[in-house]
Amino acid sequence: MNLRRDVFQAIADPTRRAILLLLTAAPSLTAGAIAANFNTARPTVSKHLQILTECELLQPQQNGREVHYQLNPKKMKEIADFIEPFRNMWDDRFNKLEMIMKQRAKKKPD
Amino acid sequence: MERKTKIHAEDGRQELTITREFDLPVELLFEAHTDAVIIEQWMGNKVLKFEAQPHGGYQFETIDPQGNILFRANGVIHSLVPNKKMIRTFEMENVPFDVQLEYLEFEAVTSETSQLTMQVVYRSVELRDQQLKMPFEYGINMAHNRLEEIVKHLK
């Protein structure tokens, strides 16, 4: 059993991405309403909801007999932030490129 | 300092776009991408070969002080138009990332400034996301290693 699920593993699955997308359009939905959007069996959708809840991308809320799911904005931001190191890596390289070429231009004025 | 490089990676797509404006004439920006000696200086790896011409091949390598190969990549340049564009493939050796296709466009903004647009196409959405995460995970590993070092010194 996975004790701690990886957020990125969670969003690697197309159905789970679709569920997240669905919840950006509708702020809160029941499991049944979510499942109605997919051709897959209800237990499969429940499993996806469970995984997304375990990695805290979804926040379930008990409303009487029904559970409503909504996005956890804090965790969603974490996904957006993982691109930062990739961006910084390229930015560092390009800064270096700029510096090197400026120095070369100074050395050999035409 | 503000980061000038922008990454556009749409959810669920197998490509990403890197854009950056340079305080350099487009000729110098292009030269920095086609001269083996200069590439080596800013990319931070050894350039074993860089044939700046259509059908030309290139190869990058990084070796640690013990002589182990940490990184090796190669590719073929498909099209090269001076100060305008380069289309090439890129493949890291010994890792399951498959070949990626890169479209580099060089544009003059003014006579002294230019812009690079780099569109990178991966074989699948999953491979793109893995690539995007690499520096992120590397950063985490580095932080763990640093922590281990510090803890070791405490003992």
C-alpha cells in the first residue's frame, strides 16, 4: 500500500486530470455527479477520487448523506510551482549565455 | 531579480515552449547556439561534437571528477537558417525519455535585442511531465544530500 502518494503520479492519469478539470468548472460536486461524466464504472471513478483525496488535491466534505468534492487550491498551487526549478535552470543558462556574448562583443568591436 | 525566461506548458499536452528575450543582437544569440566552444560555456556540459549544418550531428557529455559519465545526449540538426531558426532532435542516452523534437526560432526585436522561442515536442504527455520535473526532483535530492552532509558534521 502507498502510504504517501505522489501528487505528480496522481496527475499523470488522464481520468484524474479530467476530474480536476471538471472541478475547476463546478466548485463542488458529489461522487455521483462526477462519475456521470465518465464512461468508466462507478467504482473506478471512486478509486480515482480516493487517490486524489489521499494526495490532498481534493477536499471531501460531508453534507448529510452525501460527500461533496472540491479542489484544494493550496495543493494545486504546488503543482504549478514544480515548473519553477525547470524555468530557473534555463534562466540561469540563458543569463550565462547573455553575459558571455556581451563580453565577446566587447572584445572584438567591429 | 526577475526571471526573464518563460515556460508555457499546457496541461495534458506533449509539448512545452520556452521563451526568453536577450539583451543581444540576434546574430550573437544565434552564434551562441551554433558555436561548440560557446555552447559548452553556457550549457555547462562538454560538447563532443556540434556540426552546425543541416544533417549535422551533435553530442553533449558531462563527466564527474571520477570519470563517470553523468549525462550524455545527442541529436541531429534538420534545418538551420542563420539568425532565424534551427530544427533539431535531442535524445538523452541511457534514460527512458525517448527522442524529443526542438524548434528554435531566433528573432530580432531591435538591432540590439532579440528573442528566442524554443518549442519542444515530446513523445507523450507523461514524458514531458517527467522532463519538467527533473530539475525539481534534482533540487530535492540536492537538498537531501546537503542535509545529510550537515547532519554528518553534527555527529
